[in-house]
Amino acid sequence: MGIISSSIARKVAMALSGLFLVFFLGQHFVINATAVLSPDTFNSWSHFMGNNGLVQGLLQPILIFGVVFHFVMGFILELKNRSSRAVKYASYKGSTNASWASRNMIISGLVILAFLGLHFYDFWIPEMIHKYVESHPEDPTRYYAETVHKFENPVRVGLYVVSFALLAMHLWHGFASSFQSVGFNNKYSVALTRFAKVYAILIPVGFIFIAIYLHLNQLPH
Amino acid sequence: MKLTLKIWRQENANAKGAIQTYPIDGIEPDMSFLEMLDVLNEQLINQGDIPVVFDHDCREGICGSCSLQINGEPHGPDRLVTTCQLHMRKFNDGDTIVVEPFRAKAFPVVKDLMIDRSAFDRIQHAGGYISVNTSGNTIDANAIPVNKENADDSFAAATCIGCGACVAACKNASAMLFTSAKVSQYALLPQGQVEASERVLSMVEQMDKEGFGNCTNTGACEVECPKGISLENIARMNREYLSASLKG
């Protein structure tokens, strides 16, 4: 059995792709936060991210690969893990020895996957059509108004809030646990776990705040 | 104490099992859980019924024979004890107690509550040993200096009795806590260095072949382990495995 199919190699691959996505999430949050703090900065940074050759041609494909890899591997491992206990317990008290977040990564992960579908429908697909299909001349000031407009619908804001709550749960277990997976468990682990747990709450709450803020601060049509 | 027992009964490995209910009376709070099952079995034998089959040997928490998933937890509701060390005072008069075998595809049921844990033996055989020259010039182990911290961690890992509670508790039926304890007890000592790379690769390969699930770091194994084997061992095994794989 080669390293590719080994349980530990897969576990490390899940951890590394997860850490990469955690890093991406932080970068995404910083740019989104400028929508609240300074719409002009939001426009210029969005323009840079949407038009820089390195970001679009290299980083974006790497990111998409990272996302697809993380959820495909997550499904493969979930199926394998489910098949490892063919006969289920009549009585099983999972909550006495492990947190809900750690036992239900597949549920929080599926919600995040569904959210990504909505998010791509909302932003990524229209952006690709705008730039590469319809070939509009670039307007560096359009991003803030377009983003604010997306958050006009309260149902969409509600879906974003629920999704980020599940993202917080996914990160609550996943971020801290990825260090254990890559073999990092030593005297620094307590501090690192604390940082990961704070990150797991602050970043999703920040995204929720931005979505609600934009909903409440709509631009005149 | 008067109790209602709901026990998994299964004729043999291929038979379809089911939970059966047994009322039981006259249980002393100071009895161990296995002594309570002995009382039940005497009752069943006196009635002309077939007694419940369960694993047990030393009855003092060191052999790793007793298993049992009791009310949804391996070795029952108490911590850092095996089933034989679990006392009936942990339950209340009138309780209903569900007793099942440890469940995992790699631990098939032999009969009733008895399971086949030879998968653990095969993991041990794959690398749980060191090579020592016994030609007459063997160096006394006590003459080899060992860092105190490593010696303590190695000893802690070696206290694993291989009962399988880690697999039973894990939602994925993963055997990583067991395997990592067996890898760690050697990896931390100078005597274990010769076969270090080969050991971790072989033991993990065997663990995967046996059909155990993957670890997702829920930590349930560490909580339910009767010997308190630490998750640090899994991180160590992951490190050892990665470094051995990179060495090729």
C-alpha cells in the first residue's frame, strides 16, 4: 500500500489543505473588512485581486484546487470511516467524550459546500461572465456598489449568517486539529490551540457582521 | 440493586444478533460489573438458558481482555478503569443498562459480547519489537542512558493494554491511539532506533489493511482509554510516519 492510500498521509493532506483554506479565509476577511472601513480601499483591492495576472492565473486555480481537494478527500475519508463500523451501536454516547463540532465535520462541511455554491453563483460566476464573456471595459469603482447590492435580500443575508455559524464550528475543530495531524503536539500546542479557537470564532463573526452591515447600509438605487 | 439489562446476544460470527432484556435482582453496589454478569449467568444456567459469553481474564485491569460497551461508552461511565474495575455503585437501583460488544469491522463478534481483537496482534507483529543480539554480549538495558522525559513518555505509552476501547469509542473505529502507543514506546528509546522507520511504516500499513477507520482528532479515544494514553502519541506517530516516508 503506497503513501497515497495511507491513512496518515490522507490525514496530513486534509490538514495541509485545511490550513491553506484557513489562510485564504483570513485574507478574504481582511479585504471584505475594508467594505465597512473604506469603500475606496475595497474597490481598489478588489480591482487588484480581480485583474492581477498572478492572482487570476496562478493563485485562483490553486485555491480552487485546494477547495475541491479538501471536500473530495473529506468525502472519501467519511465513506471509509462509516464503513469501518458495519454494525452500529444500539447505544452510543458520543457527546460524553467528544465535542459536537469534532463529530460532525461532514455536516458543517456540507453546509459550507452548499454555501460555496451560493457564493459562486452570487459573485464568482457573474464576475467571470462580466470580465471574460461579455468583456466589459474595466471599471475600478464598481465593486463596492455591486457587493452592497448583493446583500439587499434578507434571505441571502440569513443564509450567509447560518453558513458562517457552521463555518465557525468547522474551524473550531478543524483549525486546531490540523496541527495534531501534521504531528505538532508539544509545549506550544496550548497557545496555538487557543489562537485557532479565537480565529475560528472571530473570522466567521466578522464575516457575519460585514454581511449585516452591508444589508443595513444599502446605497440608493 | 434491581436492574434491567439489555444485552447483545449473537449465536456466532455469522448469526444475526439482537438485544435481549434480562431483569436482575440482588446486585451489591460493591460488585464489579463482571461479577454482576457472573450473577446473571448463574441465574441463566439455573433456568436452563445459555449464559452470556464475555471476555475476561485478570479482573484487575492489566490484561486488556474485558471489553464491553456499557450504556454507550467503552468500559462504562467511569474514567481510567476497565470493565472489570467498574463497580455497580456507579449505577442506580432501577437503572436499565445496555451492554454491547466493542463495534468495529476489524473486531468481528465471536459470540455474544466476545470479539476477535487479533487485528491488534497483527499490528504488533508488523513492527512492535526490537532486534537485540543475544549471542552473550548483550548490553544490559539499564546500562544505556535514556533521557528521563523520554523514558517516562515511553513507559506511559507502554501501559497500553490493547483492550480496544480507543477503537470502540472512536466514531470512525480508528486504531490510531493503540498503534501510536506501540510505535511510541519504542520510538522514544535508543533501543528502538534501529528499526524506527521500518516499524512505523509496517505498523501503519497493517493498521490500514485491517480495515480500521481514519483518525479525525475527536479525542474520544483519549477520554475513554482506561490507561489514559495521550493523543501526543498520535502526533508522534504522524511525525515518525512522515519522516520515515520522506526518507524512502
